Amino acid sequence: MLDVRRLRLLRELSHRGTIAAVAEALAYTPSAVSQQLTALEREAGVALLERTGRRVRLTPAAVGLVRHAETVLAALAEAEAGLARARADVVGPLRIGVFPSAVVALLTPALVSLSTDHPAVDLMVTELDPSGVPDALRDGRLDVALVQEYDHVPAVADAGLYTEHLLDEVVHLADGDLRSPGDSDLRSPGDSDLRSPGDSDLRAPGDETTPGDLLGKYRDSDWIAGTPGTLCHSLTVRVCEAAGFTPRIRHHADDFGTVLALVGAGQGTALVPDLGIPRPDGARGAPPVMLTPLPIRRRTHLACRRGTESDPVIAAARSALGVAAARVGTDPATTGPASAAAPGHRRRPDLR
């Protein structure tokens, strides 16, 4: 019979790519991981790894086994969740991962609700970029997390994770030019047309304006983007490339408050989602910024290990976060908590 713990190691190797990365994530030594995988090969009776120097690659048989491992591990998690439900207690640790712009509108009210309704739940919050969430969930550092995707940066499907949609937001172009739209034509001659699969649904009937119509005039501007490797950085690069140019990124910042401050100081242009825009009562002295809504959406999802979604503690978190998201507003046509710009910020008419 195949050992479940060894199947988990193989699954982790398929995601992380190297034995050293698996060992670091699961607090093993590389030699221990290698020994366990060799034992799994003996149990399977077929070669699972192809060794090329110091690196290994999964064989076709191993790839198939990983798919079964995902099913087995999810079934075990579901069985544990069933036992937890049988105890009828909502008690235990809850390790939550969150990206910064979701803290105020989504996480904070959910934490208040969880603390009030389920005081025996031990809440622990970790701030991290969504790109690091899958690994953190699989290796047990997190139990539940908020993840995001953009129209131009869709999430990569992960068979080992359960996800559910929470919220849609508008993405805005932020620049320090406070002139009204009538002061200059938003379409520059020769601008590329930018269209994503959902654009036709996001524009009003007869409205031919696209992100490329507006972004074209910023092809020679400096840009502010997230740290390379983050979704926000990828969004800026892909949207600009779809508009026909490569952005000249001068500044990197992962906090949208910092991004807007840099924009207001005349340091460049940026893309900012609704939840990244300060509320009217939270940005005293903010530098002036023009915010132009684009037909681009950011979608926020809850994620946990597949099979654990019915665990009482995680189910409580799902409920609390769902209520918080509903209060923000899940209608893609709304602008959520940032519908009134913070002091110093102005909005151009919606281009959708």
C-alpha cells in the first residue's frame, strides 16, 4: 500500500520543483525527502523520478500519481473535517493569509465577527502576496487565505485547493493630472486597441472606449508597479503590453497608499484597484490624484485546502468573510468602498 505521507512529498515536489524546496517547506532534510521518495518508488513498483545531475523530474507515472494523491489528500482532509463537525465545537487555531488592501474592508470585520461569535477560535493573521498562498496552504502554514486575480492575470488552477468567489472590484488608472477629461482627448492618434475577453461585457452599449484608448498617452510616462513577481506587477506589464507598449517602471511599491502618494508627488502613473483607494476619512493630506475607472476587474476569492472547507472553524471563516464581502458590494458595476474618493483624489467619469 502506498504511504500517504510519501504521496504528499511527491505532490509537493510536483509544485515546488526541487527536493531542496520541499525539504525547506516541510522542515525535512533533503536527504530525508530523497529517501522517502525512493521508498515510494519501491512501493509503486515503477520509476517516479528522472534524475539529471542534481535535479529531478517527474515521470509520466509520477504525474498521474500526483493527480491521485490530490484526491487522496483531499478525502483525508474531508474526513478530518467530518470528525470535527461531529464534535460540534468551533474551536482551534485559524491561520489566515491576507493581501494588504483586503485588510480594512474584508478581514477586519470578519475578525470582529469571528471573535464575537466563536471566541474559542485562535486567530492568527499573516500578510503575504497571493502568489505565495498556494504553497502556504499546502504545507499547513495557513488554513485559509484571501487570493486575487485580474482580468489580464488569471489565477492558475490548483487541484489541491478549494476556492470561492467573494468580491469584484474596478481597477483605476491613477495619475497626477487633475485636468478634466475635456481638457485633452483621451485617445491619441495611433494608440493600440486593448481588449480582454470580458471587455465587451464591461462597456456600456455604444461605448467604444477601451483601456488602450487611455493608456496610449502614457506610453512615454514613468510607471509605479508592485515588486517583480507579484500580481500587481504582472498586471501593469500585461495591460501596458496589450496596449502596445512596455511600461517604463521607475518605482516599485506593494502598498497602494504608497503608490498613490508617489503618483500624487508626480513620480508616475499606476493601476490601483478599488480596495486600494483610501476611504474619505482615512487620507488626510493626501496628494492630489486623478482616478479613472477602467474596464478591468480584480476578483477576490477565499482559498483553503480542498476537503477542509466543511471544517467548522474554516466554515465559520467562510461565513464571516462572505458577510464582509457582501457589505462591501459584489456587483461588478459598483465601485465598492472607494465610490467616494479620499480627500485630494478626483475621479474621471467611468469609462465602462
